[in-house]
Amino acid sequence: MAKTTTQIRVGIGGWTFEPWRNNFYPKGLAQTKELEYASRQLTAIEVNGTYYSTMKPASFKKWHDETPDDFMFSLKANRFATNRRVLAGAGESITRFVGSGISELGNKLGPIVWQFMPAKQFDAEDFEAFLVLLPKDVDGRKLRHVLDVRHPSFMSSDYLLLARKYKCASVFTDSEKFPSFADLTSDFVYTRLMKSEEKVKTGYAPKALDQWAAAAQVWAKGDAPDELPRVEPKGKAAKARDVFVFFINGAKERAPAAAQALIARLA
């Protein structure tokens, strides 16, 4: 069974992907057992299906029951909440998603990721109107929100100010396709690594995995890695933070191996 430090979780996006049946899942494993298996090799999974479809409470309960006690899911919020011209009008979609049964995950409910289209530009007034709508809890469980912003206009102190005001984490990615900045805005860190290479068995070269392990440990201690890009100068170290690292996209077939290699470095 995979182990983690107290504050660092490492995983992949989803658990259903045909190529993983050749290089991650044991030969002959029933597809209905894939989540059960994956959750015992990794420490978290980011669910992409909730971005496209509204799940039923029974689905969240099933995921809860099939995974270990210390496992965690992050959920991508439904796209109807974020793919809109005026974000201030997202209230109904936000309420529908949060009320769809996500609390059935219990203590395994991790951060909620609000992903915005690459064409969506930063408008401070409208963006704050959206942040005001994000609920602080559901059925008595505190919610942690993550903002996955994908337009260069978000690389501003005004955006960081709002993210901090509403205690939302901002995604750090190593992708060259999207804005890459590691400014800390919340009491947890959310990283999406998107540059896995097919020719590398572990997705990332050993040296790169060593560097990401070191970065995760720095974040977990409350500090910020010196070498990562940021909008503002590095601030003072704070309290220890939870850290979530997901291997997403790139050569997706290598994501589980990358995650397992990083977990091994952190053990």
C-alpha cells in the first residue's frame, strides 16, 4: 500500500484509461476493480468526470467505500460554473455541483478545482463576484477551493490578492501552454505536472523527480521553492501546508509511474 508524509499527496487524473491496462494495472484486472487497485498505489486522484457530468450521490459513496481510509479525491467542478462570460451568474451551477452528493466522500473529499477556459481573462470585479459564491462548507464539511486559471492576465498581484482574500489555492503547473506561477495564496498547495514524456519510463527523468520531491517538501514546511517562477517576490515562510501533486496530461500513459516514483522519494 502506498504511503505518504503527513501533508503531501500524490496522484493522477482519473483511473480509467486504456493504456494503463498495459503498464499500470495487473493483467486481467477487472475494470470494476481499477479504482480499488489505483487507490492502493497512489495517495490521491483528481476526478475529471465531474467537470463534464453531474454525478449521483451513490457514485461518490461507492468511491468512498472502495478506497483506503487515508485516500483523498480532488474534484473538478462542473464546467457550467466556470465556462461562462459573466462569472457572477454562476451561483445556481455552483450550488448544483456542491449539492450533488460530494459530501458522501466524507473525509476523503479533497480540494475542489474550478478550472477556467484559456480564453477567460481576469476581470477583478467579476472574478470576485464568483469567489463570493463559493461555499465554505457542505453538510458540515469544510471545503477547500482551487483556482485553475489559464490566461496570462491572471499573472497579477490583483488576482493573487483576491485568491488570498478568499483563501483559495491557485494551481501551479509546469506546462508551457498555461501561465506558470507558484505564488502561494492558501494554506495548501495544488500542483498539476503536465510534462510527462513517453520515452521516459517514469514520465519525468530521475533528476526532475528529485527536484519535485524537494519542492513538495519545501511547500509542506510552509516555505516556497526558490527556483519556481512567481509573480511577486518570495514571502516569509508560513505554517506547514498540505500539498497535492498530480501528474496530468503530457504522456498520460506514464502518469501512474511518475506518481509512484515521486511517492517513493517522499516515503
